[in-house]
Amino acid sequence: MPAKDFSEGRRVYFDHNATTRARDEVIDAMLPFLGDKFGNASSLHFFGQEARIAVELARTRVAGLIGAEQEEIIFTAGGTESDNLAIRGAVLNSRMNGGKAHVVTSSIEHPAVINTCRALEESGTEVTWLPSDSDGMVSVSDLEEAIRDDTTLVSIMLANNETGVIQPVKELAEVARSRGVLFHVDAVQGTGKVPVDVDQLGVDMLTLSAHKFYGPKGIGALYIRRGVLLPPILTGGHQEMGMRPGTENVPAIVGFGEACRISLERLSSEMGHIGNLRDLIEKGILDHVPDVSINGGNAPRVPNTCNVTVTSVEGEALTLNLSMLGFALSSGSACATGSDDPSHVLLAMGIDNVDAQGALRISLGVENTRNDVDLFLSVFPGVVKRLRQMSPLRKDIL
Ligand SMILES: Cc1ncc(COP(=O)(O)O)c(C=O)c1O
């Protein structure tokens, strides 16, 4: 493959699982609420009512994306807060009712879930950590065995942020429901990439985050099925039906609603396009770079994510070298950036420490083109070859 130039300093963004650029329509919808439409949605006067109407329209749109009712959506400051509200809230509710609170989760969750469960463990809550198989999947039979009489909550993600592997949430939730246990799903990496319907999945709570599908940062939601009792975890005013105190972030909520409306409309065409690009990238890598493997490649995955182990190189070195050539992507988990630790997800899949350090995550999005893929494939094999020649991770010299 001939190397191609970067015309006009083109930069290619392949890190959509870290965050996405808000769509132009989303920004346009938000702008008036950063300016003249600045009211507090709790105020009774016309400024407040203007904001309230916009918030409720957004709530309808968020609900619409996941097949929920408007009053089942609580706005939060993002996926992390929604995960905390679901997990801490369920445990608190059980304790307030005099019950014990055993939680089941998995070893491949996002830190928003893992570290929340660890914090609860430290304060006396028992947690069972389900393993992953080598394809990155959590098993239904493991969940069946893990549920106990005192289990309050099962929390398993929909799509993994590193591998894109989709968990069998419908089957897992069925097990929880048949045992009378609440089921929470962190759908941050699934929403906007695959169809998500709370009734089809049979879940009690579902976490969403706008910035992963072309909405603004710092806004998310927790779906709470009607009838599920959850105390708030923050104290303050009565906003969000008493579930989440604090003045609503009206511009971000409006942008979130718009991102949901557009996602519902364009999901299948956009994801068809992105899935084709992802398949081309994977084929190109497998055809032109020796000793690579696609992590989670045998499992069902969201269409935009490719996680590849490149043996004998460090993912971070690859990421930095590719960045200098104009490609933005991530080594392992973006959320673990700043730490040298190999990905907990890849380790849970049985990948060894050294190979886990050579993992690269390419996550595509709506603005990517065939040309982006061709440019990437024109430089990637050469970068790998060069780094391998000087790599301290070469297993033949270890
Ligand atoms: C699966 C998953 N859950 C939760 C989060 C946290 O979401 P937020 O960035 O909105 O707090 C992320 C972000 O990377 C994620 O990928």
C-alpha cells in the first residue's frame, strides 16, 4: 500500500468511545439556552416556563430513544453519576428497609461501576464479581449461580467501552427478574450504536451519557422503571422528581434531547456505514500486520469498535506515534489513560500482561470516511514495524 499524504493537515478522529463531537444540530439547539433563554426550569415565571418546556421535551426524546416513559427519565451529570445513583441507591434502599445488600457485577465493567462497587465493599456490602470468557462475554449460568437470597442488585453493562462486546443483557436480566432481583445496565456505550429498548431488555434501570453519541458532555440520565423505589444519593432541592437535586443544566439537557432525536432517526443508516468502515480497518490490519489479533472479534459487538492486540509493542507508543501522524485513537481504555496498568478488561479475558499492553482501541464515528480508513491503513503497518524493531516487549528477547 503506498503511503498517503495528509492534505490540509487533516486530522482523523478514531476515539469516539472516549467522546464524540456534538452534532451541529445539537449545538444549534443548545445555543439559545446559553443566551437569552437562561431561565431556571423551576421558576414559575415565563423565563422558567420556557426552560421547563425545553427540559420536558428533551425528557420525551431521551425516553423515546430507549422505549421508556417520560417520567421514568432522571437527568444527571453523566454516566458516572447515573451508575452511582443506580448502584448506591439500590443498596441504600435495601439497607433502609432492614435488608442486606449483596450486589452482583462483572470484572469488565467501566470504572464508574467497578469503583462504586469497591467503595460499597469497603463499607460492608458484599459484591460478587462475575468473570469474562476469552471473547469478553459474561455468562448467564455464572449469574444464575451468583444470585443469593440477599442479592439486591445485578449491574452488568450493555457494550464494553474497550472491546465493544455486547453482553447478553436480555438473558441476564431475565435471570435477575425470575429471582426478584433488580437489574441495572450501564448502556453508555450501547446507546446510539445499537437499538436499545428497556422493555425488550427487561431491565429496571439503565444508564445513558450524551457525550458518547454526539451530545454534550456532563449530561446523562438514569432510566428508572416505574414502581422501582430508589432514594436519591445527593441531598438538596426537589428537582428531577426528588431524585436528583440541583438546578437542571438546561442547555446540556436540550442538547442531549436533540442527540437522542437524531440518533433514533439515523441509527441504522449511520451504523451501517460505520460498521463497514470498521470491518475494512480490521481486514486491512489483519492482512498487512503480522501477529495481531482482534479482541472480542468472535463475540457480538457494537459496529464502531475495534480492539486490536499488536504483539511486541506498547499501545501507548503506538498511540503517540499515530497521534504525530494525525490519528487520534486510544491505547486500551481511554478512562485508564494516565495509568500504565494494562487494561482490566483484557486481563479478565485472559490476555497476558505483555499483550494487554499492546492493545489499541479504534472507535469510529459518523464523520469518518473511507478515506480516513485508507489513510490509516497506509501508515499503520509501517509504524508497527518500526516500533517492533526497537521494542523492549519483544517476546523473543524477553
Ligand atoms: C461504559 C461506560 N460507563 C460509564 C462511563 C462514564 O460516563 P461519563 O463520562 O458520562 O461519566 C463511560 C465513559 O467512558 C463508559 O464508557
